[in-house]
Amino acid sequence: MEITRGMVNLSPQPKGCVVTLGNFDGVHKGHQAVLANVRAKSKELGLPSVLVCFEPQPMEYFDEFNAPARLTRFREKIELLSAQGVDRVLCLRFNEATRSMTATEFIRLLVEKLNTKALFVGDDAKFGADRSGNFSLLVEAGEEFGFEVTNLRTLTFGETRVSSSRIRQCLAQGDLKQAKELLGYPYSIKGKVVYGRQLGRTLDAPTANVQLHRYRAPIDGVFAVDVSIDAGAGEKVYQGVANVGVRPTLEEESLKPILEVFLFDFDGDLYGSCVKVVFCSKLRNEKKFDGLEELKQAIAADVTQAKLFFAERNKRSGL
């Protein structure tokens, strides 16, 4: 899959392409249904598929601290989109110039820069300055400039639409099972292990600190987790306990959440390694304890509870 950042780096599309627009945060089942339609049309026309997105996401540009927590960072999203068969991602920087782009200028981008032959968008699509453009305007443009516009029907799960917002709600409530059903895969976070204060060693639970690069995380609390470590010679999976939060007991609450992972039966150096933390079961909410001794006892209880969860999971799996 090709990634293009900015229009200036966009190569010509003499034969045209099949386009879809959106954040695609999480690349959940609803997104996957959209991309299946895009992929089918791309194959039918013999043209590459192009997904257009923005970085930062518009809501992050307007209010970084209060924007919805991302389900996936950009790199994780790219990996998921590649797995869905997207040929190219055009990532446009969202700034004042982008925000001021009129609906007419955006349509000109679709026609003159991308040579769009087929466009897939939701009927609630809004684009251009002050969200002045809508689905009807795209249909009119398609008739004028010769590209097909397809209305993407919303995928539902039960009686509720599949959306990134609903998945965030499931994660906030600790409902990992339904989040997995909506995503189509278990929720996980990938990141690089960095140096921390190494307080976990004094609590009999040395932890790996994983960079989150965000002011808000869609998940918080203590969890039983599977952790994949890519050591270059092959991936190995360990079980463990993870905490996502601001560590209130240590009286160092910050704006940015921290992901800490304690691996069972692991003895090695993880600093600099990239890990994938898969959240399997929520054990409890993050809590402020009366001192390190009480925190140490809570961590021991978390470890016991997590090991019971994994033992029961193995039993169900016949392992």
C-alpha cells in the first residue's frame, strides 16, 4: 500500500481512481464493509482505490485535549487499512488552510487532482469550510464531472449502528467482548517500550512502560492482557497484567495516560522493543490506594485474578 502525505506529493492518476473519505478510526466492521464495496468497484473498473483522511483529525485540530480518544494511532490504522486491500492512503494535513477550503475547492480536488471515477461516502457526509458541502452536492458534482457517487448504508449490530463512538463507549465500560464484535478483532494497543521510574520493581511487579502518544486513551483501568513481542527473530506472546491510567497512588497524575505492563514468566530487557498489548478482560478500575503497601497488595490480587482468567480461558480452549 502506498502512503501519500499532502497533495504536493500526489502522483498523477491518468486513468482515475476509486475514492472514499473519512477518519476510519479503528477500521471497524462498518469501515470494513465500506472498504469491501470500494475494493469491489476498484476491481470492476480496474482502477486503484484511494482513501482520503486528515492528520490531525479535524476534532483534534479544534480541541486537542477534549477530542474523542483515538481507537488507533495513524500507524496502526495504516496496518489495518493495508490488510483491507486499500491501494493508497492520501493523508492531508488538517490546518487553517484545509479548514478554510470551500466545498467547491474540495470537489475540485476530487476531480482535478485525483481524477475520481467512483466515490463512496455516507449520506450524512459533510465537507468544506463550515461543513457546507453535503451528499447532494457530491451527487450533483458527479453528474457534472462524470463520477459515480455511492451512498454507504450504515452497518448495524443489533439495533445500533456500528461506529467508532459506540466502540469507545464499550471500551470505557470495560465491555471488551462487544468491542471485539464491533471491531472484528480484539482491541489492542501497539507501542514502543520506554524507560520509566522503575517503581514496579519495588512492588514485586516490574513493568514495561509503553508510549501512548495521546492525551486521552479509549480504555482505562487494570486488565488481563496478551502481549506480543517482536524480537526480530519471530513474535512471542506472553500473558500479563496491564494498567492504563494516570497512577493516582503515586501522586504524579499527568495530562497523558500511561500504559504499564507486567509480564508473567518473563525475564529480559524490553527497552526499545515494539509490543502489541491485547486487552482480554477488565479486572478493575484504576484506584488511588493509601500508600505503596496497599498498592502492592492490590497488584498481587490483580495478578492472581488474571492468572485465573487465563487458566479458565485455556480450559475452555482445551489447552
